[in-house]
Amino acid sequence: MMPVIFTIGSYNVYSFGFFLALSFLLSTFVIWRYAREEFKEEEYLDAYFYGFMTALVTARVVYIIRNFADFGFNFLQYILVTETPGLSMMGGVIGSFLFLLYYSSKKKLKFWHILDLFSLSGSLALMFIKIGQQLGGAAFGRETEFFLKVRIIGLPKFHHPAEFYEAFFFLLIFLLLIYLYKKAGQKKWPEGLVFSVFSLLLGMQVFALEFLKVYRVYLYGLSFRQLLALGIIALSIANIIRILNLFKKIYHKKLT
């Protein structure tokens, strides 16, 4: 853990705040890079800025609700993200999805195309946010003696650096989505396919890595995030089938 990266005079630069800012800057660059090719930089950058802010708010609110015992009614801690770090990834993803559904309808933007593009920037942003959460001590995994382990301030034993694991997988997802997005443009694949792959991999990653984390509430041996992840996986698969018309193609193949 490294809650404070460095100090300038009496001012502390917190790791979570630093990587949160870095995630916004680099993910915004990704949007600008691809929006420029369509001559829609302003439209897409506005949508991403508002979507990113909405994601932060919903992610923070859900995190506070899930960890209310640690926050109580100390409203100052609600907004001091750098000193009391923590965001709910699933809360942010769902919040931004709902906002973009509303915003794209209002501004007459292509909803599925926006989601495809924002999947690239979102996966990159999540990678840096997860690094910041790990360094800031906002989240960590179960106790372990695995060679990949970290010491958590205030706790006696070593723990899985679960957020680092997630950051690594988000990097792989980002690279894969970059490839798929370019291919989709070249092959004229249906819009929404890149986002569906992103949400499918997101759900699978969350479900798998949750086994390395500790939560207070479980249902049938699964955490709430795992149950939510299963729902996202099912919806993603259904959307991929819908986009590619797989049932229709199989049906026609049987007829011929």
C-alpha cells in the first residue's frame, strides 16, 4: 500500500486521487482519438465527460451504501475521496450506462456506437482506478501466502492484491477491445458488439475474482457483486446472440 505517492511542501498527493485523475485524462484521450476520425469530438467528449462524472457519483454512492458501517453519518467522509478512497465499479458501470441511454436519446446520438467507443475508454479508466484503489487501501483480497501478496496497514497478515489483478485484466480487455473496435469498423460489424464483449468479460472477471475478496453479505455462497455479474453475463450473451442473429442463422442453416 502507498496511500500517499509524494508530498509537495505540506500538501499530500494521494495515490487514489492521482490515478483517478490519470484515468480521466488518458481515457478522454482515447475518446478524442477515435471521435476525431468521425469529426464528432465535441459531441462524444461532452457525452463522455458527463458519463464519467455520473459514473463517479453513482460508484461513490453505492460504495458508501455497501460500507455504511465504516462511514456512518460522517458526511465529510462521503466527499473526501482522496482520504477515504473507494468506488463501486459495478455501481459506476450501471450508472453511466443508464445516463448514456438517456443522453444519447436526448442528443440523438447512436447509443450502441457510443457504448462501443466508451468501452475502450472505460476499460482503460478502470485499470488506473483499480491501481489507485489498491495503493490507497480502499480494497484488498483475502489473506494469503501466495507469492503475489501485499501487506495492508493495520492488518497482521498478507493479502491478495485483488485490485492489481483486476487492473491487469482490464489492461488485457482494453487491448482486445481496441483490436475488436478496429475490426468492427473494417468488417462493418453490427454496433453494440464491442460493448457486449466488454460487458461479458467484465462480468466474468468480477465473478471470478470475487472469490479472492471478503464481503459481509453472501447469498447461496455468492456475494451480491457475483450475483449481479451473473446477470450481466446472461444479458451480454443474449445481446451478442441478438446482434449477430445467431438463432436465425442456425434456423436457416437447418432448413438448408
